[in-house]
Amino acid sequence: MEYRHYHILTFEVAPAELNQTRDWLYRQKCLGVETSSPEKQQAMIRAYFKGNKAVEGIRHSIERRFPHIHKMEATTIGLPVPTDQPANFETFNLVDGIWVSSSKGDAPESRQEIVLKPGLAFGSGRHDTTQLMAQMMNLMSHRPTSLLDVGTGSGILAIYAKYLGIERVAAVEISSSARKNALENFKKNGCGDIVLVSELKKTKGSFEVILANMVTPTLIALREEIVSRLAPGGILIFSGITREEAQELRQAYPGFRLEKELEQGDWLGMRLKDLTSSGSRH
């Protein structure tokens, strides 16, 4: 699979310099800028750049232009390059005892098998973030009765949830082509009862576990919608988080205890438990 790399730089500036800094970053061909103005005396900036430039060069340019910045951190991530062509893949081990293949019967004997129709490049389960999610699910201390998979893609994690014995599984996917692929995969694996919707707001009821394999800004932006669908005392399982973003993600979900954290490649997986009572989340 082909990957495209991006640099993420985070730092703090005085609030009075926020607009000037943001404008300068865009003039440097920054792909995007996220800002926050906390109650403290500093404002946080996160800037995204293409990975075809050396990250240290970008960092030094920022530090020269704004010598009074604080807490500069830089990281590089790799994301699969989307393609319109089916992505054939060799059979591989998702987690212990679960193999993923594109044709039924390709898995080793006496092993459970998830069969996926080759779809777009992202979603077969080989990506680090998907494997972290599956590991987190596998390590749950008890089997819940309900689970929601937000951003299901090929549907692999929703299917794995059914393999774990979770009775009520629902999934959300905004891409129409991915939904079509996921529905085919649900049927291939005898999971036709998984409810698939196009928007989070269309889900019904609450869930003991909610999965979301997304980049950190999206996890933060969807906080209210995600938490409102979690049953009291429920579990959130996230990936798509870099080490540098972990603290910000935790701060965006107050009232949750970190139960488990795993790392693979550039990414973190987190399992968070709700400590609040019904109706008291904010």
C-alpha cells in the first residue's frame, strides 16, 4: 500500500500574535491550521504540512520568524493514498485467531476468518490504526451487548464485534461507496443484522461501547455527538491519535478514565471508560 506523509507542528504563541502567525503559515503553503485560545496566556496552534519537505526545516523557519513561541513539537504521520481501484490483499492476521482474506477459505485451518471484498485502499485492516482498534476490542474485560462503530469504512471492526459475540452492532459511514462495500462485507460474513447509517445523528438508542478510528481533530469535533450516544459507564475505543495529540484528546473528554493505551507505528489506541452518571456529561 502506498502512503503519503504529513508533518504536524504544534506550538504556543501569545494571543495577540495568533492571526499574524496563522496568516504567515498559510503563506508558507500550510495545508491547514487549527487554533485554540485557552484561558492561559498562550494560544495553541497546530499546523499541517506536506511531507515532501524536511520537518526540521519547517520547524526552524517557524522559530526564526516567531522567536517567542513556546512548546514547539513536531511529528510526521503516514496515511494511505486513496485509490479508485480495488485493493487486493493477501490474507493476514488481524488479532490472535482472526484472519482477514479476500476469498473464503484462504485462512489457515481452524482459524476464524473475516472475508472482505476488495474495496478502496483504506479499510482492509492492515493499517496500524485498525489493528490497534481490534487489539483494544480483544482486550476488553467483558463482552458488551451493544457497540457502535463510527466511520466503519469496509466494516471490518463491526464484523469483528459480531465475531466477539456482541449482539447489537451498528455502524456509521458518510461515504456512499464505502457504505455499499461495508453492506456487501456484512452479508459475506453473516452479519446482515448490523445497522448501517450515513450520519451519527441517525443512530438510535445508546451503546455500551463506541469505536471511532479517526484523526484527533475529528474525534474532538464529534465529542458531543459521540458521548451523547454512550450508555452511562460505557467505553470509548479510539485510534488515529499521535503521541503528541494524546493529552489534547484526553482533555477533550473529561469524565473519562484511560483504561488502556497501545502504540503501533506512528499511532496510539486508547480505551476510555465513562466515570460520570447519566445526564451529568458536559
